[in-house]
Amino acid sequence: INLIESQKNIARYRSLYNKMILINRKIKEARSEEELKQFQSIIEHPLLKSIDTAYTFEAKNYFYRIHLIYNHAKGDNEASFVIADSQLKLIESYPEKIKEKPQLYITALNNVLLCEIHIHKYDNFKETLLKLRNFPLKSLSTEVGRFVTSYTFEMVMYLDSGEFHKSSAIREEISEGLTKYHDKINAVEEITMLYNLFYSYFGTAEYSKALGIINRLLNEYQKELRYDIQCAVRILNLILHYELGNTRL
């Protein structure tokens, strides 16, 4: 394939990706056949039938990104994992692209970790997590983002597996990170991490510490808590007081 054909191929995939992004901005997850058909109108294009029709790294990367959006919108977690894993392998086979666009690699690692959580498959989870944690970063904002995602994913993995005692090993690191990056983490991310900490303490029957986090969520973040989460937190507050024997309260 000559250079002109390669560039045309990339342009076609870029165009398909941009069309998919436009739909995805309006519809994150398809909730009806009509909404799904909008995604299918793109995915049924001949260039999206096989990775073999993508000639370059850029074209192949667009191919995987398009399929990842589609399968996420469709709610097919298994297919999303296969696509995310394939995209990661593609990027790792081009080390020069990782140096050129480090965020591309970080995003691919995050996608694989998230997909593994969604399908409850943790065979290679720690290995992928180490790749993310050991990857050299150049900016503080990327460092903060990695702290939030990597520790959220690791804690969720332990909680999802019911390994509450293992989750206790990273509590201190999470608490230190929340203090260190307090003014750089948005409220939603902080609430998520605190809620996971609560869940960890509750799972190991450390009810007093769990109550401390619930009180913090209710007192410091009440305005930021979504209505459904606020209701859940208040119910958990009652359960904690029951476990602590505060029956009068």
C-alpha cells in the first residue's frame, strides 16, 4: 500500500470515528432499538467488518475505538473486553507510539482494567495495574488521574471479589492520596473513593471507621451527592448505627 492510499485509509476511519463520537455524545448507552440502530448505521460499514481493512496503526486504532464505543453502548461487556485487550496489544506492539502519545497508552490500560471489572475477570488485572502504576508520567494532572483511576479500580476489584481484608492494604495509600491531591480531585471522584473506603471498612466489620466516612460524606459532600446516593448513604448510616448498638439513635 502506498503513502497516498494509507492516508486515504486513515481519513476514512477517522471520518467513521467522528460520526460514532457524534452519536455517542447524545447517547452513552442505547436504551432502545431505535437508539442502537444509530450506532449500527456506522458499525455496518464495510471498513468495520475486519481489522485487515485497516492498513496502518492509526487506522487500526480508530477501528478498535469505534468498536469499543459500539459494544459499550450495546452493553456487551465481553466484546468490549476483547476489543480493549486487542487495542492494548496493538499499542504495545508500537513502542514509538507510546513515547509519542503516552496518554493513548494510559487510556488503553484504563479501558482494559474497567472491562475486566465489568466482566469480573481478574486473571491479568494485577499485571495491567502494575503497567499503569509503573508508567513514567510527566505532568501532575496525569499523576492525579492515575492515582484516582488505579486505586479506584484496585479497590473495586477487591470489593467485587469479596476480598475485604486484602482491600485494607491500600486504605492508607488512598487516604494519603486524597489528602495530597485534595484540591486537584473533583468532588465526584473523591466521593467515589470515600464510598469505596467505607465499603472496605464495612466488609471487615470496622464499623466505627466506616461511620467516620459516612459522616464525612453527609457533612462535607451533601450538596455534591446525587439524590439516589444520598438516600443509600442515609440507609447505610442507619445500618451502621444498628451494628454499633446505637439503637436509641
